[in-house]
Amino acid sequence: MANTSTRTLRLLSLLQTHRYWPGTELADRLGVSVRTLRRDVDRLRELGYPVEAQRGVDGGYQLAAGAALPPLVIDDDEAVALAIGLHTAAEGAVEGIAESSVRVLAKVVQVMPTRLRRRVEALRAMTVPAGWGSPARAGVDPGVLTTLALTCRDSEQLRFGYTAADGRRTDRQVEPHRLVCLERRWYLVAYDLTRHGWRSFRVDRLTAPEGTGAPFRPRTLPAADAAEFVRAGIGNLPRPYRVAALVYAPAATVLERIGRWGTVEEVDAEHCRVRMTTDSLDWPALALGALGAEFRVLEPVELVDQLRDWAARFDRAVRG
């Protein structure tokens, strides 16, 4: 059993998910009896946290919403995820909140323990931004990302298991270079010591990465930067969808908003053509919809069908 203070913080962290916790399940998570759990809940209430209780056989606890909620408690991975999310927003990924994100990021990093600050700074320094539309898909462990970032920063050889697209698993030993977030995925750019060449690895396909302790002298990447290297590799892969749309807006305006995600060709002063190559039609639909301009899909027909489906659902939502 953890000491009282540690256990109380753990209880608070669980309650701050704002889900309803059955008492027995919450006690099991903390490794205590139901009676001890009640005492810990009372201690939180004395500190000002509005914990609601439901009595009976199915009784449990839930943290109520409050106007004056005391400070949040987050664990190490949550702290790293928060800092990286704020850093992304500070780079202008979401319009109108960049300045606020910078201020909050400064406050968060300032109060972080040294061990966490080292992880955050390594991840920020070793990640190459790939432009608009690059937030990664879920499923990548923050601990894996920081392990990769630290070996990149420290020029330390790295070993891991890797599962290829065809399902084959191999063991790799590499000289890590940079992390890249592109098209909602994380990639590690590294020099593969087994295959004697530069490679990009999808981070969600890596298992058990660990530094070997062996230092190396960084090699020259055969590209302008890591993001360009990953783009070139992705561009050589077969893609199921090639998107083209005629947009009723000046090319300069469209280029500023989504130019990093596709190509924009001027048709005339008031029209342009947008082209994208992608493995999912969700992001082209979002990008075109976010332009705030009329447009017409030229290809593929699957995008037309998807937009019709979205339009019907949005229409039902508005009627409701």
C-alpha cells in the first residue's frame, strides 16, 4: 500500500477523469479497503475537492464540476503530453490561441521536475514540424516518443523491434536522427546499421525501444531536413486516393491555409485547383470545408459520396 499522501494524489488523479467509479473498483485500483477509501475521500473533501458519493450496493464516487476547483493533479505522461500539446498550439496549429498557449506552456514547464523537463525539451528539440494538418493519430505511447527523442538528442544508438506493413517483424539497431509528425503519424528518421542506409520508421510499429549506451557521430542526412526525407519516402508509396477540387477563392488565400498539405494551382484571379494524395478522405474533406469558400470536387467520386454523407448528418444535427 502506498503512503497516505501518495495514495491521496493517486485517488485525485483517478477522480479527475470525471467518470463514475464504483467504490470496490476504486479501492482495488488503489490497493486499499473500502473503509480506507472512504477516509481518503473525506480527506479530499477537507481539501476542497467536491467528491460526490452514491451509497448502496452499487455505490461509488465521482468528482463534481465546480466553479472553484483546486489545482489539477497529473501524472508524468500526462504532464509531457500537456506540454507537447501546448507547444503544438503555440506554433499556430489552432488559430487564435497561439499567444495563450505560449504563456501556459511557460508556466507548465517552469514548475516541472527536472526529470520531466528533460523529456519535454528533448522531444521538442528533436521533432521536426511538418506543417499544417500534422497532428498525430492516437496510439503512440508518450514514453516511447521521449525515449526516441532522448537518443536522438544524445546521439546514442537505439535498438527496437519493428513490424513492417506486411506483418514481418525484425530487430533493428539504428543511429536515430529526428522525429517527424506528418499526416497524423509519427516517424523516426534514422540510419539503419543493419541495412546500411537511411530509413524512416513508423513509431506506432516500434516495440520496446531502448538506448544501447553506444555513442555515434551524426551522419549527414541526404535531404534538406527530416520532414522532407519522410515526405519523399511516403510519396513513393502507393496511395488509394488522388484528390482534386476546384476552389472558388484566390490561389494565394488557399495556399496560405492548406498549401503545406497539397498543391495549389492558380486557374484565374478568383479560382484555383487543389490536389492532394492521401490514404484517407477525412482530412481532404476537413481541409476543403475549413477554407470558408465554395468548391467543387473533381475527383475521386468517393469523396463526393463522403461529403454527401457528412452533409446529411450535419443537416440532421442542425434540425435537431
